[in-house]
Amino acid sequence: MARFDRYILSQLMMLFGFFALVLVAIYWINSAVRLFDQLIADGQSAAVFLEYTALTLPNVIRITLPMAVFAAAVYVTNRLSTDSELVVMQATGFSPWRLARPVLWFGAITALMMSILTHFLVPMSHAEIVRRNQEISRNVTARMLTEGTFLHPASNITFYIRAIDADGALHDVFLSDRRDPEEVQTYTAARAYLVNAAEDPDADPEPKLVMIDGLAQSLSTRSNRLYTTHFQDFAYDVGALIEGSSEIRYGLRDLSTFELLGDPQAAALRTREDPGRAIQEGHGRITQALLCLVAAMIGFSALQVGGFSRFGVWKQIVFAIGLLVVVKFVEGSVTDPVRKDGALWPILYLPALIGVVISALLLWWAARPRRLRRRAPPAAPGLEAAA
């Protein structure tokens, strides 16, 4: 690689790292705030919150990577043009095609990064999130150990604890079970304990709520009668609050690209989706990497057209953004037809092809020879009079 190419590539990678860091931080903080509210409200620990935020990071990087590539290409090209470095290189005989070579290297490197994310890191992180969600949804005990708050660990279940001691004792417990609309059960107890027990020694222990010195109320909605029972100790099966089966259900985003493209029918059957969606998801991961290359080339080539202006190249920057919007619009237009008919998957590569053609046309336009119009010198006054 020539020294000039290494210089431009180093500038592009440095600015790309800066923009990627800023954009990832913005997106990651927004998602982390939502996760914090959701997980802490369910009674999860800070370790679970950190684990979830780390698992969402690959997807955040995937979303922000094309924007960082485009911003880096536009910023570096603008700065090189403002500092007249591109003018000097063009004066030495470098054509716009030759100047675009380090940008092409930059696009290929970022496309490789995107491929690693879309084919490996993002599906693995999504699958791990699904697995952890299943574990947390079954961990009713963790969601119930929150004092001073009315909790809903399951549908039509309300649970309240006034205080929790260091030894695990629960004080002033309230439990309302309205899953059976014809018979509403309400339990109150002065103290309670959450214990793990199993009737079968070989089975996994199930959580049970042992209430002490309390009152059980049963309201029959058919007869509109209330039955009350005082008890010294009573065990409530908390494991019955777990909804759904223990089978982990994965989505298309959680499967590998080999599964999606190797056997779309099996992938669709496993995720209960249409085969077209499986094909679109698999090829979409490839096109996302190609769009990184397109974003870099459009950001560079759009700033090569147009002449010098003391007001800068803001018109070219707006033009480049408009071209990128057109490519994204085409990308959104070809998604639905492929989801309906998987045989149309080749049109998913149309946005990348259009981006490459646009970049090539812009470079051709910038490389064409410019001929200056020469004005005829004005005639002398004497000659005009003689004529």
C-alpha cells in the first residue's frame, strides 16, 4: 500500500473510531436506561443488568456502524479538500479513481467488521438474551423479593411485602390470586419465608411461599359469598405462577446464517415464521456489510463533484446524504416482496448495486476533463469606429 493510501486510511479509521464511539455511547445509554427500569423493577440484581447491557452491545454497534462509516468518509474528505491536500495530489497526476482506493480499503475493512457482527456476534448475543429471558421469567423468587411495592409476577397475581429482614423473613405479606374469575383467593400473613422444596427427591426444587399467622379469604363470584380461614402456617406453591413451557423459543435473529440460508424451511418451521422471512434475514446480513462499503464510497465520491467554493462543500454533503437516503429507501422497498416470496431474494442486493453505480458515476463525472471557456478579447475602440 502506498504511503498516501496509508495516510488516508489512517485518517479514516481514526475518525471512524471516534464517530462509532460517540454513536454507540448514545444508543447504548438509551437502551441501558430502558433495561435498568425493566430489570430493577423485576427485582433483578445489578450483575444481571450489566450482563444484559453487554449482550445488547453487538446489536447497537451493528446499527451505528454504517452511520459512523459515512460520517468518517465525509469528514475526512471535507478536511482534505479544505486543506488542499486533495488538490496537491490531483496536481501530481492522481485521478479521482486513484484517490478512491484508500476509501475502498476502508469500506472493505468496515464491511468485514459488519460481517463478523451480523453473522456471529449479534445472533449469539440475541440467542443468549432469549435464554436469559426464559430463566428470569421462571425465576419468580427474584421478582417477588422487593419490599414496599405491589408486584405482578404473573397475570392476575398481586404480591406485596412491607419489609424484608436480613435473614430472609418477609413481614406483612399480601397475595391476591385472581386467575380463577369465579373464585378469588386472597392471603395475608404477618410473616412468610420463600423456600425451595420438591416432593420428588430426583426433581428440581420448586419455590414455595410459607406464610405464618395469617388469613385466607376466598370470594365466590357465583354465590357472592366470602369464606375466611385463619391459619398458623400455610404453604403456597409459587412455582405455579410460572407461565408457559420450559422450551426456549428462538427467533430468526437468533439463528445462524448457515441455518437461515442452508435450510430456510426448517428455520421457518423452528421459529414459526414464513420461509421468505428466513431468506430475507439471511441475505439481509450480507447486504448490511455491503452497505458499509457503499456508504464509504458515496461519502467520498459525492464530495469530488463540483468546483471550488469559498463557502465550503456543504452542498456536496447534503447531496451525499440525499443519495444515502435513496439507497436506504430502496432497501426498505425490496424487503417486503422478499418476505412474501423468498424466490425474489436477488433484489435484496439491488440497494448495494445502486450505491456502487452511483459512486462510479460520480467518480467518472469528477474525472472527466474540464475545458475552460475562453472569451474573445475585446476589440479596440479605433477598430470598432473604422468598422
